[in-house]
Amino acid sequence: MELLDRLSGQLQALDAHSLIRRRRTVDSPCGPRVQVDGRELLAFCSNDYLGLANHPQLVAALRDGAARYGAGSGASHLISGHARPHALLEDRLADFVGAHLERPRTLTFCTGYMANLALIAGLTAGEREADIFSEALNHASLIDGARLSRARVHVYPHADLAALEAMLKASHATTKLVVTDSVFSMDGDLAPLPALLALCEQHNAWLVVDDAHGFGTLGARGHGALEHFDLRSPYLVYMGTLGKAAGVGGAFVAAHETVIETLLQKARPYIFTTAAPPALAHALLTSLDLIEGDEGVQRRAHLQALVAQLDDAHSGLQLQRWQRLPSATAIQPILIGDNADTLRAGAALYAQGLWVGTIRPPTVAPGTARLRVTLSAGHRATEVAQLSAAINALEKEAP
Ligand SMILES: *Cc1c(COP(=O)(O)O)cnc(C)c1O
């Protein structure tokens, strides 16, 4: 069949460029040590930054939520799927990040991907003139949200405030959105949020912050990037995900109540989908307690110590040719460049029982394939030393 032949041809082309992606099936809960194909591996690739995904209190809360509210929500939020735990979670999240917003309110989503689609499309819906200013390294879901919105999209170079300012000055749109990751997911660096917010206030633009990797990990109480930078503004529209540091799944948008009401009325990815199981929302209330409490403080401190350990002369990384990107977060990329070299490095680590993500185009720019090490509060210092030694040795042997 000609249609299938076309698809097969495209898949073969991906394979020829070392771009085929393969899944591995995990037989244990998410954690630093996982079971795959009967082997125990030490994993440095999840986004479970605080090690909460298999926390006994969270697992118990999920079980309790299922016992009280059942398995599924049965409908979308606007029909009958909006359950008590969803409402409690919205309120709790508004307390969590509300200090940084004006008249804060929140809305929860099944995934961060959907939250970003909803937020960008919803903020520009019904606008004849909308301009979106999108940071070059933004996550795919922000890019897709901009496409769904049908607004004009202007991409500004990574962290280039001068370029963004020139674009804002040239825009005469009635609605302007500057859209950025807070922690860049494949590079690990932080966006200059205070300067971005100042520009937005000056040019009457929304600042949409995707804090997928900051929520739970940044700020003294884990409230995220807005706490970290001590920002407060009615121009802020905040998106946090609940499947990474929070250890469960889902996402939320926090903003001025008028923004949230607009999304509730107009954002199609919010309206036309089944609400997440209420048990997840119930478990997330426990997750927020853990993040904010003493345990969260300790876990963030341990995570920061592990990040700092990578600089250590004895138990850290010493690289000559591969480039460790400057990052102070749990995301620690090691740039190799070539796709096949990167896959080989990943496979060699895997053979030693070390599971590290290999990131290739189109997730990153061509020629910048990399190992993406992610650290978690669940890791021990000895395990980070083991990983560092293995990567150091591998780089020495690499062609
Ligand atoms: C993971 C991620 C998302 C999507 O969140 P999900 O809940 O996994 O759908 C959005 N933005 C960024 C920057 C991410 O890393």
C-alpha cells in the first residue's frame, strides 16, 4: 500500500540520521533506582526532582482519594466533572503562588501541554490583533499553543532582551504576550524574568511564565520561579506543572481572576476534555504540603548539594571536549554535538547500569545533541560520584 510505504520511508530516514526514538518499559515505581528488563538501573533522566513520585504519603493520599472519589471524573469540568478535590486544589494553588499576582485565581489541567495550549489560545481568543513574542528555546507546548492561537508569532533569540524590546516597540497589536520557560528544559538555565517583566510592564504585554521545572524546586518554600525572583505583577500569567517536582500529574495556570475566568469561558483545551480523576487532585494537596514543609526544604537543599557536587574536583565532572552547559538547576546537559556520538555515549552508560537521557533534534537544534542528566533529591552523593566518574571515563575514550 503506497500510503504505508511513504510512512516506512520516512521512518527509515529518521533511523539513518540516528533520530529514531525508543521507549524502555519500566517495571518499578519512578525513582533513582528502577527496574528495566530485569535489571536495576540508576536513573538520571526523570523530572521527579524532589523524589516525591513514589513517596509513601503521596501514594497513601492517592489511594485515599480513589476510595473517596472513585477512579474517574466522568465528565468535563463545565459539565459535571469538577469535583470537590479540584476546587480545593485550585484554592490551595492560589495560596501557593498568589503572593506574586493580583487577585489570584487558578485553573487546573490534565497536563502542562494542555495548560499551555489553553492559556495562549485563550488569552488571544477573540482578538483580531494579537502578537506573541516567543523565546527561541521555548517548550514545544508553548510553540503549539501559539500555533493554535492564530496570532502572529515573533521568535526572539535566547535571552536576548534587546531583540525582544525592539520587537515590542515595533508592535501595534492590542494584545501582546511574551512567552517563556522559566527554567529551559533542555539547557537548565533560568530566563531573566525580572528584566522580562519590566519590559512587559513598560510595553503593556502579558508575561507568560512556564515554570514546569521551577515549580517545587525554586524558591525557599518551593513556590517556584516567581518566589525565587521575588516578582509581583498583574501582568504575570503563571503555568506550573504537577507531574514533575510535585510527583503526580497535571498542571495549573495562575493569574488575575479575570484572566482565569476568560480561560474557563473560552479556552477550548480546558472546555472540551474530561476532567482529571479527582483522586489526583486529592493526592496533590498532600504533595503541596510536602513541597512547602520542612521535608521540601530538606529535599531542595540536598538537590542543590548534588548539583554543586558536579563541580567538585574529586566527585564531579571533569570534561575536556564535551561541554557541560552552565546550569544551576537539576537539569544538567552535557553537549556532545553529533547525534550518533550522543547515542553511543548514552548506550555505553546504559550498559553500566546508568540511565541518562539522550536528546537530539528536533528537541534541540541540529548539531547540539546532548546527554541530559537530571538530578533528584532521591539520589545519593555516592551515586552522583558514580555517574560523574563514568562520564569522565567515557569522554576520555570517545573518538
Ligand atoms: C514538561 C513540560 C511541559 C508539559 O507539561 P506536562 O505536564 O508534562 O504535559 C510544559 N512546559 C515545559 C517547559 C515542560 O518541560
